Amino acid sequence: MERTAAVEMINITKRFGQVLANDHVNLEIRKGEILSLLGENGSGKTTLMNMLSGIYFPDEGEIRVNGQKVTISSPHDAFDCGIGMIHQHFKLVDVFTAAENVTLGTKDDKLDLKAVSSKIRDICDRYGFVIDPAKKVYDMSVSEKQTVEIIKVLYRGADILILDEPTAVLTPQETDRLFGVMRNMKKDGKSMIIITHKLHEVMDVSDRVAVLRKGRYIMDVATKDTNPAQLTEMMVGKAVTLNIERPKFENPVPRLEVKNLTALDPLGVKRLDGVSFTAYGGEILGIAGIAGSGQKELLEAIAGLQPVEPGGSILYYPGGGKTKELVGLTPMQIRRAGVGLAFVPEDRLGMGLVGEMGMTGNMLLRSYSKGRGIVADRKGPRLLAERVREELEVMTPSIDFPVRALSGGNVQKVLVGREIAQSPMVLMTAYAVRGLDINTSYAIYDLLNRQKMQGVAVVYVGEDLDVLLELSDRIVVLCGGQVSGVVDAAKTTKEEVGLLMTKFRKEG
């Protein structure tokens, strides 16, 4: 059955200074369908949707809703047109309830929380949501917070919903529930645009896929008529192999042993609670967990950036039967002690790189900190910067161009390339491919495997369980700062890991 257009975006163009983010894009969203919007990092997906949701205003082109030309210059204009966007980073007030958050920004003259709660329950019953209107946001899980965000736009009467990376922080079980809700909304005539990098989810939930490349519309295709390999080729412009290798390293040896590690945040809340595991040279050890389960604190504790409670131990094994205790050492002391530890942090600028410096300056920081004297050697860092730029295809005007002005994906390439170039014995990465396009992501996976086959212990914190299962040898699952399980990646399932992430295990 041919569906009529809910939204038409015609010749949409948006510039930011010299950057052409969207170049005469034509896109149609049909009534009662789920459209996946695909493209590499920097292809213009979010910019395009930000114009539809009123955050940006197009420089050229027009938008039609239900056949009528509209002007959308603010989120309120978008809501008046029945359009709502659910952002990847939630916009909720923690100390408010679900009902109070839902009504924020509405034009209601008088707040009747009883009536609001009743309407929320009606929406839940209609589409399959589960949420308590009286529950405070600070008591909610990530999926419950996302539910509130979706109900917020439905409460305001949205018929067209934009979901930006909605599954990035969800377990497989929570993702399945979300997709069930989306299918119920589709049956009710709602139109949805989903931005995601996870191609298996695109194939699972969408009716049609539209592809952007370098700000331009490439094509759209019915999901049933395509496959992940074809979609990747459309996005990248060339064929990309979507297989992640898991080579076998013979005779792995311990490189890092974490024992009974406990850490508190500044408010005294436990972020790590008795964490123990061993990372072996010649393996990729995946770390899985829903957002905020202690992943960040764990890597920062090992790197000397997070204080830990007495009784915990982090032993580094350089070989030859020797050990080195890392607890109590600063990052500089760890480096000067000759510990072969490299760290790609979640916070790329600030903790990882100096934004005002170019690639050369950031490479120089790493080599200068090794204590090679008061005269800085700029030749080596410059050569390294050129090598990283070429091998990882860093898009920058020059190696001395400030890294803060690069896209998030290119910043990540600089950071990963610099740390791998240190020839570490332990390499820790936090969300190493976040914000990277598919082509570069697979290049990073290959780099990590090459490190593994050189005997490096690779600790990989990731959010895509499919990648974790394909890339890792073992996976440590964190839940609430504790280890809820350690599994063999080749012998487990996404569902089992998802259950461990929420501390529910299959019986038998």
C-alpha cells in the first residue's frame, strides 16, 4: 500500500561558515512508516533532523508537513506541526517526576498532575510503555528516562518522531521493547525517523532507508530490498568488508590483574565495588555494561586518574616474573616507571588531547612526558602525526591545525593513533569507535587485533554488544559497579550479556 507523505524536505541546504553540512537534500517521510537515516560521521544526518525539529533553520529550501509549506524556526514551531525529536542526551530534570518533566514547557495554564498522570497512563496503555508517572528521574533506569522523553513528545501531540541513536545505551532486551513500542506507534499512523549506526537494527525495525553522504542525499531503498553490505557501500561509496576478525593468540600471559577494586565518587557513592579480573597479553578483554556501571571509573583507576579505596590492587606484569603495583601512582609516575600502559579515554578533549594544539603538539606531549630532557624533539612527533593522519585518514587541513576544530570522529582517530604508536603492553580504550564512520571503525578493530597479536592486552569498553561479541575473547560484564559475570565471547549470546548487564541471569 502506497503511503502518503507526512513530511517533505525539499532542496534543504545548511552552511556553517565554509562547511556545507547539507547540500540541496530532498527527503520524504511517509505516514505510518519507520525510516532509517544512515550516513557516515559528518554526513549531515543530525543537522538535517535538527532543522526539522526547529533547532536550526535552513539557509535554502522548504519543508512541507501534510502537503502544507511550514516555517519551523523553533522547537515550539516543530511541536505545532506535530514533530518531536528524542535526543541521544536526555533533557530531563532529575529531581522532578515523570509527570512533571512531561509537562515542562507546555502551555498549560494550571498544572493538574492527576490529569497529566492519567494521560500518561493512557499513552502507556496505547503503545506498550511501562512508566510510573510519580517516579523521580534520579530513580530511573536509562530506558525509563528514554521512555519519559518519548512520552513527552507524544503528550504534546506529535505524529512525527525523530529518534537520534535511541539504542546506544540500552540492553538487547530494552532495545526489543523499544522496537515493539515503535511498531505499535507505526500501526497507529505515527511516522518515525531513526538515526542509528547499527545496521542490524536498521534491518530489524525500519521500512525504508535513506542514505546521506558528505551532506548530500544519495538514495533511499525499501529495507526488504537491501542488506547491510549494500547499505555500507551506499554510505561509504565503496565496498567494505563487515567481518570482524578474532584471531587466536597462542599462550596468552597475564599483563594486568585487578583485585577487589573499590572507588567512590566525590559524593561518597560507590562507583566500583570489589571489581576483580585479569587481562592477558594476546587477548581483547571486552567490558560491557549499561551507561554509568563503572566503566569510566575502572579505566581511570587503572590509569592513575581515579583514587581507590584501601584493600584494592592493580598489578602490572611486565614479564620475567616481575610485578608492579599501580595503586597510589599518578599517571606521570606510572609512565616514568616504564609501565607500558596506553589509555584512550572517553573524554577525548581535555583528558585525552589538548584542543588548541594540532596533531604534532599532541604527539609531542606524549613523547615529552617520557622525560627525554629539556629539549623537545619535534621531528619524531611530526613524523608520527603524518603517519597517523595518513593511516587513519584524519580529515584536517594540516597536522598543526587545532584538533578542537576537527569533527568528533577525527579527534578520536588522532587519540587512538597516538596511543597505539606508544607500543604499549596494555592498551585501554573507552568507546574507541564512538562517532566514527563504518569504514574507520573497522580500521580501528583491525588495529586493535594487530595489537593483540603482538601480545598486547587490549581492554575494550564498548556499547555495541554485537561488536563486543565479535571482537572480544572474553567479556567482563559490569552492573552497578560490580562484576556480574565474565563470559567467553565465542560461547555466549547477546541476550545472556544483556541479562548480566541488569543482574538477571538465565536459570539452568
